[in-house]
Amino acid sequence: MLSVPLTAEIQRRLGELAKSRGQSDADFARELIEASIEDLDDIQMATSHLESRQPALSSEQARKALGLDD
């Protein structure tokens, strides 16, 4: 189990948001952590894709690659 100390302000804001959603503080914090992990995974995947992508093709090169030019 993980224990994370929070400032009084963060604890207050977390409590208010959890209450407005009808959730406990713990359930809402878990939801926030899960969403953040998914976002970070998406960012990492996108960054890796951008770093390994091929150079852009000109329109002429793209047409040729697609077999649109004779």
C-alpha cells in the first residue's frame, strides 16, 4: 500500500471534489492516479512514435508511393 502525504490545501480540494462527485477521498484519489498514469502512458507512446517516425514525404513522393503516378 502507498501512503502519500498531502498538504492541507490539497487534502481540502480533494475532499471537496470527491464530495461533489459522491465519492470518498480515497476512491477519487485512486481515480485521479489511474487517469494520470493512462495519460502519461499515452504521452510516452506518442513521444516514442514521433521520435521514430520517418521523414515526411513530399506530395510527389506520396503519390508515387501510393501508385498514383504512372
